[in-house]
Amino acid sequence: MAVFFTVALLTMTCPLMAFDMGQSTRCVTIPNQMKVCKDVGYSEMRLPNFLGHSNLEVEVVPRSEDWRPLLQTGCHPQAQAFLCSLIAPICLATFIQPCRSLCVVVRDSCAPVLACQGHPWPEALDCDRFPAEEEMCLSPQPKLNHFTKDLLPKPACQNCPSVEEAPAMKTVLNSFCQHDFAVTAKLHRCRIPMGEPEYDIEGRVEFIRQGPLLPYDTQHLLQQWLLINLRCADVLVRPGRSQLYVLTGSVQPDGTLALTSVFPWHKKDANIAGATRKWKHYRC
């Protein structure tokens, strides 16, 4: 992510309002290789798009990939709809832009993710440039099951947690006591020839102390944490290698997850193994 959005910014220097609504456009099928917008809910798009890209193979498809790491963070459930309405606008009898209100909700959730990597919200996506909701435009969808969803912990940008090699057993047990949760997870960094590194959680996430985390959501939650906090992930995981960790942290009052302590669990780390066994009967 350290470079992907820089590339995107360089391709978006032309203001959106410079797009000529009266210019000639054509409808084309969204290609299979344009994975960012392939499942957006329609099959044909307009060219040129609202970012001024007219060449599918040279501009539209490569530039759409610039946005994939941001979308993978899950920064907002409608981020894909918003971005695809610009890079792959639906082909109808009239132009359909995103509403200003849709831009605002996506910006408010996704701009902090970009800021985490040192990037501002791009000027070309200034929400004041989009039409008001009383005009024909793509508006935000109402929240579904928000009572449940809003209660789930959410990943967020944070200072990198402390990493301690070969900790004493007492140190590990104290960390279990002082934090809401403790889990074991194997982190993997894929080797890719170009672009941003990709991180995975290999296998199952095992609970030592479950706290407010949910079994069905925790692996996805940690995956998103890695994608948002790439600076921390770069330090934790070497390219092409997997490493088992004990991760401890807390859920903040605003519902965001904060990792606090990280212990690499190597095969010879008897203290970590002993702490996980002793925890079942340990009194803080």
C-alpha cells in the first residue's frame, strides 16, 4: 500500500468536473481481468470513464488494480460501488455519478486507512464535486443488520505493537491478564514479483483468551488489520515465510481492535508453551 495509492494519485490529477458530459461515449463489457468491478452488479460500462480513461487495456484495467488493496481492507461496505461508479460507470441512457452523500460516507471510513500509510484523500475525489442527492446519482444504501454489525470489533490504524522475542513465562502470562484477548495465528507474506505484498492468516486462529472476539470473525478481522497496518505487517512477517505468533490486545470503547503485544512462537520457546498451558488454571 505504500506505493499503490501513489500510482493511483498520479493517474487522477484531472479534476472530475473536467469530464465532458456531452462527449461521445461507448458501452463495453467489463472484462474478466478487471476483478475490482467484475461483481459490482452490472456487466457493461461506459468509456471514457469519469476519470477520463478511454483505453480499456492500457488505462482502465491497470488503474483499477491500484484500488484493490484499499478495497481489501473493508474500509467501507460501499467503497467498491463508489469507486466502480467512477472507473467503470454503468452504461445507461444517462450518466450516473455517485452522490455527494455516498462519497462522504466512503471518505470518512476509508480516508483514515489512506492516512495510516501517509496518503491524503485524493483531490480528484473531493466530495463537493459530486451531485447532491436530489439529483439522479448513486446514493448510499441503508445499513442492514446494523445492530449486530456495529457490535463487532473493527480493525483500525494504530502504532505498531511491541514485539518480544523469547519472553519470560511471567511476561506472557501478564500480557494475557492485562488484555481483553490472546490468540495464536500463523502470519504469511506471499512473494509477488510486482506490486504490494499480500498477507494471509494461515490455518485457524486459536483462542487462548477469547474476550470480545467472535470465532467466525476473528481470522477475517486480523487479515484486515494486516492490510490496514502494512507498516507493522512488513516488520512482523518476512517475504515468503510463515511465522506463528501469540497476539494480545484489547477492544477500545469505540469498537476498534488494538494489538498491544506480539510474541513470535518458535519451536524452542518453552516459556510461551508453558504460559499457554498454565493459563487455564492461572489467577491474574
